Amino acid sequence: MLVLNEQDQQNLLDMKEVIEEVGHALQVFSEGKTETPLRYVLPFNKENRYLVMPALSDELNIVGIKTVTFAPNNPKLDKKTITGSVLLSDYDTGETLAVLDGSYLTKIRTGAISGVATKYLAREDAKTLCVIGAGDQAEGLIAAILAVRDIEMLHISSRTRSKAEKLAEFVKQTYHVSTKVFDEADQAMENADIVVTATNSNKTVYSHSLHPGVHLNAVGSFKPEMQELPSETMLIANKIVVESTEAAMEETGDLKVPLEEGIITEQSLHGELGDIVSGKISGRDDEEEVTVFKSVGLAIVDIVVAQYFYKKAQQTN
């Protein structure tokens, strides 16, 4: 049995390869060829959550389970908000093949899903990326978007300016992209072609209206009471895309709140990202469209990414 920690996975990572694997996994999911139940959430120690997410696919010959803890007060202790592990099993025998550090894998999986969404929904000539939130997930999201678009400028806004500045410096040194830190999210969104929201906020993080041609990846809100995006965003979006219609309508306040307010219905959704990958429905149709991708994560994608790292580890011995 392999044990792959964060450094192991980092050494094995090719983000463009992962985005391709994730795109295929999303397509298989939308074709109904996976078993991916809604995640089971157990609250503990007041605000903390323990999430259990099994998944398998006969089409992909893959089976595994992901467990995650979400502890929103951990940054005060200089610890990660999200920790966990992914267990990959042998499809034929059920034996455990690998156990992987879930924090890094989640960061890469989250980024890769938004990378797929950006590939199909953002304008081809997008040059300016705005990221709201500078926590654990932001780095993976930036890496994935840079893998599918030639970004020249990164705008970052975070409640903690020091974290935003640290992320900006990392991106500047790693990817040689110009960066700028803003105190207000609305200011950071000005002139952005792609916007990413990746916070733990229960309240909306911006009030700026999305201008024509913008693509937004929303990844922070994963509970019914969390709403990162103003309801108006869903009203003005030409296309609202999700990984799973069932999971998105059940799990995120970004959709549940506008639904309860009567701003949208389930029919307001353009569809699932996997159906765009397969060509069943369209991605971006013109330069003026406002597109929104609301991500809540899918366990089958975590297991596919775990298998990617496992196979790469075998190849590199």
C-alpha cells in the first residue's frame, strides 16, 4: 500500500494532465456511469464538520472514499481549515492501494474542476484573473486557470491582507504573472475577465455587478447557509453551470437562497459541466455572455485524482 503525502503529490503533479482526467470524470458522472451519493455531513465541536464521501465507477474501474474535516477556526491556530484523506481501493479485489493526504488533493481537485469550467466557459482571450479569498484553495485554483488561459494579471482580495500579499508574491515568483492586492473585492473585480470566489464566508463577498463577457467560478459556499455570491449574480448570468444538479441544489446557499427568493428555479441552470465536456450542451456561445460555474465538489473526481497520483507514483517508482 502506498502512502502519498503532500510533497509526494506535489512532485508528481502535472496540472494539465489532471484537468484532462477531471474533465473525463465529470463527463462519465453526467452520463450516469458513477455511483456518487450526496456527501454525509456530521457536525462536531460546534462549527466543525466531518464529511464522508464514497464513490465508484464501473466505467472507470475505480472505487474509493474521501473523508474531510472542516474547521473554520483553524487559521487562528495557524492550521489548515480543511484536512482529510482519500483511500483508493483495488477495483477487482477491494484491497487498499493507496492512502493520500486529502488537503493537497482537495486543493488540486478543486482547482482542476474550475480549470475544466474555465476551459469551456471563459473567453479565449481572457487576460485578467480576480481571486477573492487567499486561503488553502486559492493556490490550486490559480494554477489550474493559468494552465488553460494565458493570464497576464492577477487581482487578489482577502479579508486578511497579509495572506493576499503572500499569495501574490508566490504567484509572481512561480508563474511570472503580474499581481495586485486590493482591500475591497469590488475593486479587485474591476476589469477582470475571470473571477474566482474561494472564501469561507457565510455572507456575500462582493456587491459588484458582473460585466458582459465575465466568467465566474464560485467554490467557497458548500453549505445551505453559506452564500458567497449575491443573488443578483444568478439573475444576470446567461449560463449557470454545476457539476451535479442534485448536489448543487441541495448543498449550497449560492443556489438555495436565490431559489427560495424566487429569483431562480432548477430550470434556470444551463446544465452540468460534464455535459459541456461531452458536447451534449454548449459552453460559451459568444463574447458577451456572463457565465457562472458553481462548484460543490464531487467525490468521484477526488477518487479519479487519487488514481492519477497513484499511477504516476507507480510509473516513477
